[in-house]
Amino acid sequence: MSAAPADNLASLDRAMQLSNLRHEFEERTFYGAAVAQERVAPLTETTSLAGAKRRLIEDAVAVAPLAAHIVRGSRIECSLADDAYACRGPVTCFRVHEILRKTRGHPEARILLNDTPLPREELLTMYRLLVPNTNLEPLSPITLYTLPRILAMAVVGGVVAGAWMGRQHSPEVGMDFRAAFLGGGLVAAGMTLLGQFALSRNVFKTAPWNAALYNDANLFLYRQEPAALFLARREFMERNHFIKGGLNGRRYHERAQAIETGAYTAVLRQRREQLLART
């Protein structure tokens, strides 16, 4: 009879632990919790870091539905994600990021999770428990920061600047075209920059696609080789160079696919050895 109260107490403690972890994920995400473990572990650490990450992922599966779907090998599909990688495949943080990014203008997009329809808003809520610095809400139809509106504002700004500077000439001219081009360019550049802050992620923090790939490296290693979880730390992950990586994201997709197949583990081992050799 005495075992029942002890079991109840243990269940209550476990529920409180998971509740606190859920709150932690809401505040700083799975990515933040995993990185926090790495900050107190030297680069040479292996077994204890792998064990800590394994326990974190096991808890994440209990409180974060998207983590559970990744670990269990669920599949996701969205026909509006207009590339071969994102439109269908295993659930990963990076694939979910691509689906959410490509459907910002279509909040009604049909998304299937294990062949069951899933509202985009619910998928975004699940994603935010794992990945920080996201700004993937549906685009407002009245936003100023679309290309046609930016061009229109640039034309207006250029005309105003050209006309005003033209009045400063002696003799006065109707339009200073040099000032008009300069004014229009400054307006376009300013609105583009403001649009980045309004519609995209915070450029001064970790990019969500990098965090998504980091999460996937950890979650897939948990499935494939949990003893090697010490390899999936930020210092060993590749980072895309803006120019070398190109604008079409192919290197990101290649890396994401390598993580899914397990081929990326060899890359992590190599980068770890190179980094440790320099320290």
C-alpha cells in the first residue's frame, strides 16, 4: 500500500518537471536549452554531453509535438512549398521552416502531417517550441514591404527629391534627375531594410534556418546514433557563406538531406577533429 503514494509523488514530480520544461521551451526553445548544455561542456567532452542531450530530447518528445514527430519518423506534405525538398518528406525542423516560409502568403495552405490535415497556425506554434528568432506569421495584404509597393514609393520619393532639388537650381529646373535617382534609391533601400526587420528574423541573432539544422542534427543523431550526440554542437556545424551559399538555398538543402540520411555525422566528426587540432 505504501508504494502507491510514492508512485503518485513521482508522477507529480515528473509532471512538474515536464511543465517547467515546456515553459522553458516557450521562453528560449529547444535550441536554447541544448546550446545551454554545450556552454558548460568543453569541446573535448563526449559521454556526459551525449547523455545530457539524450535526456533533454527524451523530455522534449514529451512536451514538444514537433520533436516527437521528428523522432518517430512522421511525414509532412504541402503542395504550395514549390521545391522538391520542401513539398514532402520526413518531418524535420528545416523542412517545416521551408513550408512555413513558402506559405506566408497562403495561410489557408493545405498541410498534411501523416496524411492528416494540419492548420498552418498550429504547425507554427509547434515549430516555435524548437526554433528561436522566427517571424513566419502570414503576410498582411496591406503591408508596405512588397516589391511593387517599394518600387512605387521609390518612384514617389524620387520625384519629390528631384522636384525639390530642381527648385534649388539657378535658373530653376523642373526636375533634377540625379537627385531623383538618388532619392528613389535611398527610399527603396530604406524600405527594404525596414521590411527585413518587420517581416524577417532579427539579423543580430541566430538565423532560424541554422537553428533548425542544428536541431535536426541532434534529433536525427538521437534516432541513428545517440552515443554520438556530442558531435551535434554549434561549433561543429557548418555555416553558409552568404555569397558562396547562393540565394537559392541549395547548400542548406544538401546539408538537410545529409542530416536525414546520417551522412552528415562524418562531416561533424571531421570538423570536430579539425577544431580540436587547432586548440
